[in-house]
Amino acid sequence: MVSLTSLVSACVMCLSKLTLSGPASLPTDATPPLNPALASFSVETAFFEGLIGNQSYPNKFSQNLFENLKERTGVPAEVRIGGITADSTFWDPNQEAALYNFIDDKGALRNTTLGPQFWNCVKLLPEGTKIVMTLNLGSSNYTGTLDMAEAAWMGLGSPQISRFELGNEPDHYNPKLDPQTYTAIWEPWTINISKALSIDYPEFQIGATVENPPQPHDTPQADAQLDCVSALAAGANDGHTVATCSEHTYQYSVCNPSSAADATLANLVNHTRLAEYLDLWQPRIHRVRAQLGPDAFVIGEFNSVSCSGRANVSDTFGQAIWLLDTILYAASINVSRMYVHQGAHAHYNLWSTVGNLNGPIQVFPSYSAYLFVTEAIGYSNSLRLSNIFPGRQADGSSVTTAGGDPSAGQISVYGFWDENSANSYDYPTKLALLNLELYSQTDTYPRPDTTVDISAYLPKNTQEVTVRWLIAPGSDVVSASLTTWAGQTFASSVAEGNIVEEKVSNGQVVVKASSAALVYWSVA
């Protein structure tokens, strides 16, 4: 028998019903049309071949998982080849192996060498995949960096290389770089590489920094921190080589004991916390977009917990809900693309292609969040997004628990307006309803839920909506075989089972704790 005390304690912050009040018209803070590659990937350079395979032994498991996403939008996710190992990666035109990792006698990876066959590995990605190629800045060897850029340009061609990136997390270099010393290297290198490759347009992604923005953001101390904005102010784009800006986000960390204590599932899966974290970047996003254009700010590497994630946090279904909310909220503040990082044997990977101490070859629940995002975008190139609930404060930041969110960060709702649909500015065409309240598969009390009344957002003649569910038995689930998107599982890398949808005709969608719903309807 479940005690009344346990039920009350479990639901002390529950919101049993939420009525969305509208208006249903396109909000003034709605994004520009979403990039179809909003949900993209960053893959550690040294382990790229392990993820995708090579021409002799292509990794069909990974190929299927990438293709599943392309099927939903018609556009492949972009792939950044980078991470910390990019700054110890070199080119050898005579190397027969696609990729060689030198590991010392203590088991430490010292450097990585790519050979001509590496580009054939890259071509195993879905046709049309755009690549962000991170070049080695950390070794301070311009000739070697130019050699890699020339090899990539020849091996992949300009249509496939979306952008070059110069260095990974240069704000962590030793000796330390400030905006001026970074620019003094970055700007001439990008100009000279562009000239060597006969590139007469901006082809570089600046930044790739990882330190969180300091607060307040408009102080001399903040201006002295190396980031996209400070580098641009120092003249990094005087040669007109900058196409986009990238910064990295890891909401939590286990890199040292003092920060590891905060890296819990309860802290991670909460809309208030993730929105407050991402809102730190809003001033930079505004300034970068003003200088480089509306599609210019990307989060080029991110995940939940830095230093490879945390077991029973980063590998759970709870992370899938966090990942979904993080991508949609970042998009709502005009981040153009999000590149989830995939490392070697990391707990936060969306899937693992090599059996290791963290488990066998498998898909993790987080992959399902990417299915949700790509299906929400679909084949539209004119879909605009806004965070309907909890919405925004006057300064543009998210309404927080302290600021009046009655769900205490447990409910998040997004609307999608399609500019090419009928009544496109009057009503959305889809809604995403997220319930971030934690519910464990071992909890003995009934699973809580919140009824979301979406009636105010439905066109007058809409009598019925269709709902697809992202759900698992609990937030602590670590198995993709127990995680379903629209009734299907993807543990084998392909869809298994039949698509399951729910029809709702009264405008009341009941969203269980630790689940998410994609709601859509016919547009007249």
C-alpha cells in the first residue's frame, strides 16, 4: 500500500492542470525559420572512425541511426569533427590507415594522425551531410594546419565542408589566450588558409570556447574573457573570414570533486535550471547575430556533464527529456544549431559502437530526443518556434520558479508556426509538451501527470489533434529497448514496432511525469 505521506512528498511541486491562455498568434519573440539541422553532432576527432567505420568495414549501426534523422527532415544532421583531440591531430599523406591514434605505454592518447582514407570514412555519413572540420590550432604549427585544411578541401570538396574551425576551446590553452593574442593568430591564419584554398567568402567558425559567460556581462572583466564577441571586437573578422560563431556548453561537470556533487539527475532535468544556464548566452547571441546574421550563433559542442558524463545521469531517459528541452529552448533564444558531443566510451553518448566498461554496443535513451526534434521540424523550411510556457520575462530571459512559474520548472511548452501554412500567423501547427517531473521506474506510487489545456492554440474548426509520445517506464531507465518514440523502439538502430498515436478531441492532453508529447493537427 502506498502511504499518503509518500504521495504528498512525491507531488509537493506537482501541477495537476495547466491551461494555456494564448494568444495563439505568432509571438513577437518567435525565431526565424528553424534550421533543419538544428539537432546536429560533434564527434571527437580521434574516435570518428570508431563511430562510423571505414570503407572496408562500414558501421551500419551508426549509419542507420544517422539515416533515421535524415528521413524525418530530408536534411542530414551536420557533423562537427573536433573536440579536444583536434588540437593534437596531424595529416600524413602517406599513411595507409584512415586514422591512427598513438597511445603511450601508460595508455594515454598522445596524438592522432589522419591519412587520405579518412575522407572515405566521412563519406559513409548520409548523402548531403555537411561537415565542420576542426583544425589544429593548439600545436601552433601553421604549416601542419594548412596541410590538413588542403587535404580536407581536396578530400571532401567545398559542397560538403560547411565551415572550418580553428582550434578547440582556446580559452583553456596554456599559455592562456586573451581576445587580442587569440586574434593575432586566428585572423592571419584564416586569411592565409582562405587564400591558399582560393576561398573568397567567409568559411570559418570562430570561438569554440567553453567558459561560461561571467555575470554581469557588461563589465571590463567580462569583455576581457575570450569568446566570440570579444574576439570579433579585437578584429578577428577584419579579413572577412568569419561565417559563424560557436561556443560550448556543459551544464554540469565531474571534472573535479567540487562540481561533481551538483551533477545529479534531479538538478539536470528541470526547465528553470537549464533555461537560466542558457540565458547566460543571450547577450552574446544578440551581438553575434547583429554582426554576422540570424543563423550565425551555434552551440558547436554540448552535453549534460563534462568529462565524459556521469553514469545513471547522462545515460538515462531523464537526459533524453533534458536534451529535448535544451535543444528547443536554445532554438527559442536563436541558437541556430546544436552539436551534441560524442566521445570515446562517454556516458553521455547517444549510442555506443564499441563494447567497453560502460556497456555493450547499444543505443541510449537520449537518441530518442533527436527523433522528436527532427520529426517536429519535418520537411518544413519555414517553421518558427517560441517557448509558450513558462514564457519570457521582460528582459527576454525565461520565467523561472522564483519568477512565477507554477510548475517549478517541471512543465515546458513550445509552439511551432509554419509560415507556409494557412493562417500561419494566427495559429501554430504543432505543439511540444514536456513534463520534466522525475518519476523513477522503481517508484511505488502512481505516476503523476499534468493535464495541459491547449484549446486556446487550436484553430476554431479543429476538433481533433494527434499526439505522439516520447516515454519510458521512468527517468532512470538506461535502455533504449524500454524507450519509445511514437510507440517504436530504436535499440537495434532501426525502428521496431508499429507507430502508435493518440487522438484527443477535447483539447486536454494528459502528459505523464518524465514524458513529452508532440501534438499536431490538420491544417485547412
